Amino acid sequence: METTITYQDQRKRKQIAFNIVIALLLLLWVPVVIDKIIDFTSFKDGILNQPFSDSLGLVLIYTLPALELLIVFVLVSEKFRRIGLILSAFLMTVFTGYIAVALLGAWEKRPCGCGSVIKGMNWTQHFFFNLFFLVLSISGLYLWYKLRGSDVGNGTAEGGSAKRQI
């Protein structure tokens, strides 16, 4: 009986940690995407001021807000949350890598096209901010897999199938 209580307590802690990760990621992505949509002109100017081609900039102007909005929607949906965590980790990897390259001196000029809370940060602070949310996204994926694995076998009635529930 002691083992069951411990197992249930561990599962509850993982679930609470997972919910906190999702909430923190939503606290990042929701304001970021809202800021880009509301102040689209500033976002567009910031992207076109980056040290890459304008053709890439024009693609990013529309794909970044769409991708960030998609991340918000899939993080909210329990059914697609894993996809949201993967997309969040991917985008944070790209953003963090871009800042790392800038900090290593790849470009003379380092313009920041970021808005919201992030625009008040210097590049080093921005790097660690992004790194934190990258680790958070990866931790969320880890917890998702752990919680999913602990559900295996649950929900089967006596005499029912022991096959993995999908």
C-alpha cells in the first residue's frame, strides 16, 4: 500500500511541475505573439533590420507570428501539447542560437527586433532568458513522456485488453 501512495504522490508532483511548465511557456508565447500582431509595423521593421536577406525577413515576418500563435493553441490543447512543446523547443533553439552567434561577434551591428518584456534586455540577458525557456520546453517534453509512460496500463478494466491506451 505504501508503494501506491508514493507512486501517486510522484505522479501528482510530475503533473504539477508539468502544469507549471505549460503555464510559464504560455506566459512567454502569449504576450510575444500579441505584441507582434498589435505592433506589426515595429515587428516588421525590426525583422527587416536584421543582418540577413530581406527575402528571408519577409518570410519570417509572417511565419514567426503564425508559428508562435500555433504554439499557444497546441500548448492549450491537451491532445496536441507534445507538438507545442516540440515547436517551443525548436523555436527557442533557433532564437537562442541566433543570439549566441550575435554574441560571438558574427555581425558588427546587432539589432534586436524583439518586443514585449524582451526589448528592455541586453543581448546577454536575452540569451539567458531564451536559454531558460529552451530548458523549460525540453523539461516539459521530458515530463510529458514521463507522465505518458506512467499512464500505460491505466484505464483497462479487469478482463480487458492490456494493450497500451492511445
